[in-house]
Amino acid sequence: MIDIDKIEKLAALKLKEKEKKAILNDLEEIIHYFEILKEVDTEDVEPQIYTKEACLFLRKDKAENGLNKEDLEKNKTLASGNFYRVKHIIGE
């Protein structure tokens, strides 16, 4: 039997009764599914991490021109000496 109150406490959640019933139902379905999987004969099956041959599709590295300083300096309102101001994103 699944102790939903214990799971709620361990997960530091505060669930309503309706949510508890829904989660309990989902967990019971998951456990039932695993019980079905236990019946499958896997004696002669080699363990696999991937079902498909793993391969990486990487692009070739190539040198490219970066940002042009003259083009950047056209917008002097964002420039401050040798630095460029950018939008503040940390701690918003």
C-alpha cells in the first residue's frame, strides 16, 4: 500500500485531498505497469543503454569573423569607454 501522506511529507508538499487521490492513482498505475514488466522474460536479452546505434552529429569547426568594432561603435549610446553596456539580467 502506498502511504501518500509519507510521500507528501518527504517531498515537502501540501496537497489537497483531490490531488492526493490523483497522485495515488497515478502511482498505483505506475506500480501496476512495473508488475506487468516483471513478467517479461529477459533471460537471453543483452542489456542496452540505447536502442539505436549512438552517433554524434557535430558540425566541423571553422573560423568566422566576429563582431566588427566599428559597427559596434555606431551605437555609442551603449558604449562606455572600451566596454559595452548590456541589459541587466542577474537578480531581476
